[in-house]
Amino acid sequence: MPPFTIPLLLLGALPLILLYIPTWIEPYNLWDPKVLNSLDASDGRITAWCNMGWWKNTDIFPEAAEALAEKLLELAQEGGYPGGGNVLVLHLSQENPPSQLHALTSLSSDTAVSKAVVQSTYPNTSTHVEFYTFSAQFRPGKDVGHPLDPMRGFLGEQSSQRFFEDDESTEGEDGADEPLEDRLQSFSKYDLVYILDSIYHYPPSLPSFLASLRKVLHSSSLVVYTDILPPPNLSKVNAYLLSRLLSVPLPNLTSRPRNLGEYKVQLETEGWEDVIVEDWSDGVWNGLSSNMKARGRMWSLVGRAIQVAEENGWKFIGVRARKGDDVNNET
């Protein structure tokens, strides 16, 4: 076999490799918390933070990651939400922790770690915590028990206790005369959906995912999340390569607003109210890039890529929106 045959075969197989990378790799497996985090001196436990971090007052990864989680929680609280966010430790450490907490991750290993952390750190919490291991996208008929399934209140234990009991003990209770559909909806809705550093991975596109949330929200419910906004001049070739390598749906790279103003208008057009879109790039990119480059080896390449992204106009943004009452957007 000629010596140049293998390189040619690899080059010819590159499109196929790019096509199947998302089926082989869960993107969050690439960010190993054991490598990125450090030992917590207070309890001897290695923290498990895994986001891009808020680096304004620190150069330590777990401190920056916790700061970003807190910053997004503050954005929710500024919108009127009194409880905690998606990060479990922040949820349960609040002065007014939520009565119900549903934690969703796509990795079973993350679910196991989260359960252990809650059980060891807050063994006597009054919050009812449920853990789910699913992709964020709910697929009707396939993802039975998914927290974004509008029917989950009907299919769960609450339905058997609330909807199908017909004894005198329930007479006169608030809502006892409500139609079944109304009572189902009251069980199935969240006050807050908090998404930290992951929404750009959700298929089929960000607007479609946000639209799917509306069925599990009250009119006053909030959605808060961080997002990455690509520059408007991103080429189709680069968008395709990034889509395959980073497991980001192509529409989340190509069909995006050109700036923060357009981003806000798009959400409002889709029925969201009280929309806030903030540019957090200055507190994220430079610190994360410096931290990665300081680690050396392959991490330095990651840091350099982040630096190039910042130089080319990529934005890291924080978003808050309220569902509102526009029923025309719930179909």
C-alpha cells in the first residue's frame, strides 16, 4: 500500500466523521469537572461546576463558574422570582428555597453526582427534589416522564390522587369543581425555567425549544438562560463545521438575530414579555480563555479558540423573559 493511501482515506472520510460526531459524543462529556474544578477546602469535596464562568473577580474556575450561576439567578430574581435557579446548591441555599425542584441533565453521571451532593449537603431540605436524565428536547410519545411533558401531572401520582378520587373528603376543597383540564394544567406548570450555558445545543432550534416551554409555564412564569450569539458574518461553511464538531443545531448558528436589539424583538414577536437581553461577554470570554491557556497542552488550544471567537464578535448573553398572556403563541 502506498504511504500516502492512509492520509487520503482519512481525508476522504472526514465528511462522514463530521456527520457522525454528534452521535458519538455528548458535548458535556468533553468538560470533565474533575479536571476543571479543584478541591473544596471546606468539606474536602471536588466541586463539579461546568460552565464558562463569570471572571470579573477571580481566575479560579469553580469560583467563576459559581459566580455565573449566581449571576443568572440574580437576573431571575430581578424579574420577581424569589427562589433559586437550576443549579441545585444555589436552589437549596436560598432564604426561600422552592417547594418543588426538578433537575434535568442529559448525563446519567451528572444525575448520580447531583443526587449525592443534595443528599450529603442538604439531607433535611424541605424542597421536594426530582431528578431527570433526558435531553432537553421533549419528544411526544418517546420521552415518557420528561419534565417538559405537559401531561406529566396527569400521568404521575398526583393525577391518581387528585383527579380520580371521588370521596366526600375532597368536597369543598379549593379547585374541587375545576374542570379536569384546568386542574391538570395547574399541576404541570413551572414558575421558573433556568438554563445555564446549554440552550444553544437544544434541537431543533432555540425558538422551537422556547415555544415548547410555553405549555408548562404560567402567564407570570419566567425563563432565564445564557446563550451564545454568533457574529452576523459567520460563513455557512464555518457554521456547518462548528455545528458538527460542537453538537450545535445548524439553525442555532445560521438563523440568529444580528445583534442584541434584534434578539429582544424576536422574543417579543414570539409572545414573550418583559424581555431583557444583556451582553455578558466582557466578564466571560477573556477570563475563560486565560484560564484554559494557563492549563497548557490541549486546553491552551481551547483557550486560543475562545480568544479568536471573542475577537470575531461572538457574544455571550444573559436573557430573561416572561411568558405573558398571548395565547396565540401557544399553538
